[in-house]
Amino acid sequence: MKKINLFICFAFLSNFLFAQQKTSTLTKQQLKDKIMGGWAGQTIGVTFGGPMEFRYNGTIINQYQPVPWYDGYIKNTMLYNAGLYDDLYMDLTFVDIIEKEGLDAPAASFANAFAHAAYPLWHANQAARYNILNGIMPPASGQWQNNPHADCIDYQIECDYAGLMSPGMPNTAAVISDKIGHIMNYGDGFFGGVYLGACYTLAFTSNDINYIVTEALKTIPAESDYYKCIADVIKWHKANPDDWKRTWYNIQEKWAEDIGCPEGVFAPFNIDAKVNSAYVVLGLLYGNGDYTKTLEITTRCGQDADCNPSSAGGILGTMLGYSNIPAYWKMGLKEAEDINFKYTEISLNKIYEIGTKHALMNIEKNGGKVEGDKVTIAIQVPKAVKMEKSFDGIFPINKIFVNKSINDEFSFDFDGTGFVVKGEAKSLVEGKNYVFEAVMYVDGTKTETARLPTKFEERRHELFWKYKIAAGKHTVKLKIINPDKDNSCNIQEILIYSDKPNTASSQLIHRFEK
């Protein structure tokens, strides 16, 4: 009798707590329509921005520059430029693991699927792939001292699935992202995925884009640069709600200097997560729910001009629902919805179904209810994930141009606290994969032995790097253990870091003024 009474009390308490929690109710069709809008919106956005990707770095794409869109464009792109859809097939790698192993699949399953996939990768993704293939598993694979691209955009463009399977549940999406996003990112790079994932979750339960981008920011630690950057965009939009270009210039002036990504240091190229997230938020705010304005503005911010409208288009597509995306943007979409994304066995029509199934499972797992056609979501109040910071206390101070092929040894001296050696291992025989073995010595002490594959999919994105060395003068020697006449190891550039910002330019100005 006591057991029965305890059970009744527990059931009563559970129902009472559920009744007290804020909820949102959708029909299954309404839920699916929003999930369809999210996946279709990504596809539309990345297709539209594709021709502009990294062609306009550090500059606005002016209005007189046309961006093409026509009936049949999506199908043609999926068939003949399928590599453009890394935003989608990366997501689908993780969706596929959830489908096979369930909502609680371990990080290792996602990491191994991603690392052994056939698609090419770049930046944080490729650095993480190399780490995983060489025994460094997540979360270490994404940590900044193991991954010079930790703050890059990679997980930010892959987080959509986490938001779309977590309607109204930003904290649940963040937990999923904590497991998967740390495969390839850390710090601001990880926060980008948490934040945009949260925007997706809130787009299920709000039609106010200002509320969505502001409320989602509560998932990010306020002391992080990522938070401060996005908060600035929201503030600048309030101050100048009709002038998106002024806000773009403010972003450039305050946030556009990259210190992490070796390709973005001392260069106009910028794949930093917070800056590209800022462009997404800028497009959403100034687009104000208008699909055309949102895609146009986000794309014309430049830099990663296909991934950013993909994110904006997916978030807005979720808010509007598939049925409310303007017909102009769905021209030819039906013809493409049964085409499997490259490297996958999943099409848009398949992900509409799988995504809805995963969302229903996740809703029930996290306190919601599915009763017939009625879906009740237990709304979550966003909470900040834990604080983490990449490249803390290090500053790039110099770039040394080398452009030299090495067969035995290479040495260089520097004064600072760290360095990155950019370059590539390359086979001179087509189709051959050779793996160099190389050793790095810092001040005469062996610090690392590394494998340098010539195969593009297995390459080490940078040849060598080391941060947080004691400040002062140092000598680095790189030695190739197994040189081969049919393969080359090329050093292109060396970045030098210090524990203090470079003041050479200000000193030059002072001397000039005197």
C-alpha cells in the first residue's frame, strides 16, 4: 500500500511540476513544418551565397553586384557543385549517428564517423580529423593548444541539427553541442554553435526575431568575447535600426582582427566564429523577418558568405515554417528534395522525416509530451554554458615568409612565446599517399614527433605549432626523418606570437611625429 501511495504521490508531483512549467503546444504537422523550414532554409541560404564565399573578405558586397537566383538553381548546384553543401552533409553525419545509436550516442561515435568520412575538410574540422586519426580524441581534439583553428566557424555551421531536434529547449541543444562541438572547436568557436543552435530552438516558440537573438545569447558566458561581440551587434542595431552598413563597419572596427586561425592572422580573410556569427545576427535583425532582406544582407556582409546566409536562412525558415518561406526562394526546391546530399544517403525529404522523429524523441526525453497529434514542449529558460577561452594571453606579432621545400632540416630563431609553421606535405606522384615523419626541437629539446601525410583528407592543417613558451629568444629546428624524392614538405610561412600585443606600428607613428 505504501509503495502504491508513493507512486501516486510521485505521479501527482510530476504532473504538478509539469503544469507549473511554461509550455508550448504544436500539432505534429506544425512541428514538422518548422523542421522542414529549418533544413530547407539552410539549403536555400547556402545555395544563394555559394558564389560569394570568401570572394569578398573585409569588404561589403555592394548592391550593384548581382547575386544569382533562378528556377532550377538548387537542383543544378546539388548535382554539379555538391561540395558546396558541407553545411548540410556535416550536420547529417551527426544526424546519422543519432539515427543509428540513439540520442545518447557517445562522443567517440560522432568523432570516428566524422574523421573517417570521405569528404574533404578544412580549418578546425581538418585539424580535429587529424587529431582523431592520430589518437587525440574529443574534447582534446578541439582544444586550442591542439587545434590552431579552435575559434574558427566550423561547429557553428554544423550545429543546426542540435537546435532543430530541440524545439524550445536551448539548454538541451547546448548539452548536445557540448559533446559534439568540442570534437573540433573550443572557446568562441564552440560558443558559435551553442548560440546559433539556441536561436533555432527559440525559433520554434517565438515569431520575434529580436527576442530570439537576444534570448539565445543567455546561453553564452557574458565575460566571453563572443558574447560581447553579439551584444554589440544587438546594441548597434537598436541605435541604427535602418543602417545595416554602419553596424557592419562597427563590427569591422572592433572585432575583425583574428589572432587564432593561421590563415586569418595579418590577412583580410576571417573565418572566426564570432565575426561570422555577427554577420548572421546582423542579417536577421536588419532583415526583421523578411526572408529576402535577411539573405541579401547576410550574404553581402562577405567573408563566409555561403555559410552565414545558410545559418540565417535556417533560423528564419524555422521561425516562419516551410509553408511560409516565399515561393520565390522555393523555386525548383521540390525537384531537389529527393537528391541525396553528397557523401550521405540522406535527402531533404528524408531529413524532414528523420529530423521530426528525433525532435519528438527529444521533446519526450526532456519533460514534454506527445499525445496523438498534440505535441507539448517543456520550455527551457536559457542558461550559460561554462566559460572557456582560446588563445588566452597570446598575441600575433610577426609573419615570416619562407616558401621553402625541406628534405632534411630547417631552423629558425624567434623572440616571443609561440609560433605556428604553415605549410604542406605534398606528393609529387598523383594518387600516392606518403607519410613524412618529422621531429620538432625547441631550444635543443625534442618536443614533438609528428606524422605528415601527403593525402589531402588526412593532412595536418599546419605542420607544427607551439604556444605558451616562456617569453624570450628561442631556436626551433624541424627535422625530416624519412625524406623521399617523390614527395615534398613545404614550409610557407611562420607566425610568431608574444604575451604582449605588437607595438611596432605605434612606435613608428611616434617616431614619424617627432
